[in-house]
Amino acid sequence: MKHLLPLLIPAIAALAHAAPLEPIPLYPNGASDARGTTDKDTPTLTAYLPKNASAPTTAILVCPGGGYGGLAGHEGEGYATWLVEQGIAAVVLKYRLGSAGYRHPSMLNDAARGMRLLRSKAKEWNIDPARCGVMGSSAGGHLASTLLTHFETEKNSDKFSIDNLSSRPDFGILCYAVITMGELTHAGSRKNLLGDHPQPELIELLSNEKQVTKDTPPCFVWHTTDDPVVKVENSLQFAAALQRAKVPYDLHVYQKGPHGIGLSIGKNGAAPGEVHPWAKDLLVWLRQNQWLK
């Protein structure tokens, strides 16, 4: 039995935290550009909330990776479970995918709606609407970086509509993210997002290293140099754009680590009680900026 304890401890700890809430559809009446009414046509939010928080908490909209063709669980639920252990509300976005026939701007629409819906739940979920960030990995990182550079703050004429809320994140967390749609892109992600023959203007628009401005929110960016799937230059170019625009950022580049590493030290999961150093670095950054108290 003793040799099973290291495996059981994380499972027991996970049970001590609140279970996720039931998924909430982003569009109660269906999205205007929906191709059907099945599960793949129904984007949702699933909230993981800290227990017994004495004050409103930071919240993070989590965009899993998967090449815009799937959604990686360890970059969604896996991150959310860890974040809630740190006292952060994590809300996992199930967005529509190219594998289901969707193309830009459906994914961005889902992310923007997700951020607004998250803020609309501030009182109910005990979160601070001024401390709402976005986090994404791989293609989910591209979606997160798209929201960070293409957000909207326009007011809807209906003051009771959640579309009256800003879709601008307060900060961004980009994990081995696809950033560009140009030469250094991940070809599968671009195909699923933009189709087989995207127009040059669309490639330019969704190459988010070219869309950074002084109004882009502060970012935590990390990558590994030997990532064989998404080139590290994606993160380096985005950080360089943040530097030029004088946007605050942390950049962490680690020598070793496969693509899709998530929280783990190795390929398929962290040892019990152990996470990759980027996660610890992230907590330092969040505390330095008062997003985690």
C-alpha cells in the first residue's frame, strides 16, 4: 500500500476542492453563425471556483490547445485544477473548431463572449471583474493572443446585455503559443483557423505579433527552445513586439521540453506534487502585479 500513496495523494487533494460547475452555453439561443445544434456547435464555459474565498478572486479564462482541431484536456481541466488550488478561479472555454467546419472569426467571437460572460458572473462566482485574464496553450495560445490584440470595449446599446461588458483581458498567459500565421506558423492550426487558401490580409491580421499596441494587456510568455511543433520564434517575436510597444511582460524560455508539456516536467504528467518551473514563475509574476494576493 505504501508504494501507492504517492499516486493517491494528488487524487485525494483534488477531491478536497470544489467540483466544476455545470457548463454554461455561451449563446443561450445559439450563435448567429452556428452550423448546427450539436455539442460541437455549442461553445461553453466551465467554472472551477476556489472554496471559501474571503474576497473576490482573480479569474482566468483558459483556452486549451489542440491545433484548432481539438481541445487538449490537460491544457483545460488540468490547468484549471491547478489554478483553483492557488486560489484563482479558472473558467475553461470550449470554443468552436476548424474540425467542425468553423473558421475565423467564430473562435475569436467565442473567446470574446467568454470573457464578457465571465465578467457578468463576477458577483455570483465571487470574482473581481478587474482581475480577469486569459490563458492559452499552442493554438489556444493563438486564440488568447488574438483576444489580447483584437479585444473590443465598445458598449452595447442594451445596458442589460453582457455584450455591454469589455472583452479586453486584464492580462495574458501564453504557453508555447502559436502567434504568427506567417512563415513560422504551425501549418495545421492555420489551416483549421483560416482554411486552405487564406487571403494575405487575413494572414496579416491574425499574425498577432504584428497587432500589438500600447493598449495590449501585460503578458506572461513562455516556450521551450527545442519545441519541434511550434517554433520558439513565435513567443520571441511576440515578446519583442510587447517590448517595442512598452507593454509589461515576463518572457521565460526553457531549453528542454516537448510541445504540449503543460504543467509536467516530463511528457505525460508531473511527478506527485511537482510542476514545471514555469508555473512557479507565473505565480511570482501574478503576485508582483497584484493579480494574485
